[in-house]
Amino acid sequence: MKKFVLTGMLLSGIIFSGMAQSRGASDPKAKTVLDGVSNKFKSLKTVVANFVLKIEGANNSVTDSKKGIVYLKGAKYKVTLPGQEIISDNKTSWTYAKDVNEVTVNNVDQSSGAMTPAKLFTNFYDKDYLYKLEPESTEKGKVLQNIELTPTDKSKNIFKVIVSVDKKSQSIAKMKVFEKNGNHYTYEITNFTPNTNLSDATFTFDAKNYPGVEVVDLR
């Protein structure tokens, strides 16, 4: 599975680059909902969230489905999926592939447009996207506030994102990305645990725990 798919939304080609200055036809009601999510997340010390990633083809059939966990502490993160781990201490990032027992090491891009999984929960509505509030829906007993985001740059591969916010908890419940090629990527948050005790060691890669691992250092 492409690293882009794993980190783009988390964990999409959305550019999450800080608190937005809205422009164009963005909906102030949608901004109120998104501000609530962002402010709540910023008040938490850590987050552990279980999620399901579903990849759908143009005919809406599920072509792949995987369960994962994301650990967040400020700008630091760790994403685990079957056969893969993506780890960052906000200075260095490690992408580990179990099938080949290989880890790729990179410097973290500190530019304003850098993507990080933590920003799934904050600042996902920047100046590059317009957003509007859609009708509420109910799923699994939760009332969801649905917000559609569309890029102002029509050359992007992604043409639409639907963010679904749990109205009661003010947290992201689901996020669906629509690509021009007909593919859809859906991340559903199945469990959200705030303020878990996470040590900084969680967010570094220790080769000693991966016997025989091949290190590809691209820094």
C-alpha cells in the first residue's frame, strides 16, 4: 500500500497547513464545527485512535480493508497497519515494511505545507479548500455533522473530501477522499482514547527491536 495513502489523510492530498483563513464560498457554519474539533484536540496531551481504512474502486466495491492504530503526542505520531509502521518524532520519520524487513529514514519536512497524521484532527480546512455544511446523518447511533471540502486548485488529484464529525464528542468519526480516477479512501475512527500515557520512545524507531532490519537512510 502506498505511503501516500496511509499518511495523506492521517493519517489525501489535502494540504493541512495551519489554521485557515477562509476565502471564496466557505460556509461559516461548517467552520464553527471544524473549529470545535480543532480546539478540543489541541486541549489533549495524547491520543490513541483505532481506525479502519477502506479502499474502494470506481464501482464502489471495497478492494481493500485494513485496521490500524494511530498514536499522537503533539506533532509526534506512530501509525501501525498490518505489515507496516510509520513513525515520526517531528524531526525524523521512519517507514518500516515488515515483508522485506526494511526501514526507510527521512528528515521531516518542516515546511508549512507538510502533512502529518495529527492534522487529521486539526487544521484540515486551510486556504486551499472551500468547505460547506451538508445535512446531518446518523450512523451507529451517532449524529454526524458532514462537511464537504473541495480544493480551490482544480488540478489536484483529489476533487472532494467528506469529513464527518461526531456531534456529541466533537471528534472526527470518518473521512472520505474522492480521487478523479474514481478511487475512494475512507478512514473510520472506531475508538478514540485521549490522554493515554505515551512515552517519547513510542515515536522513535529502535532497530534493536527489529533483528536483521535493513536501514535505508535518505537524509
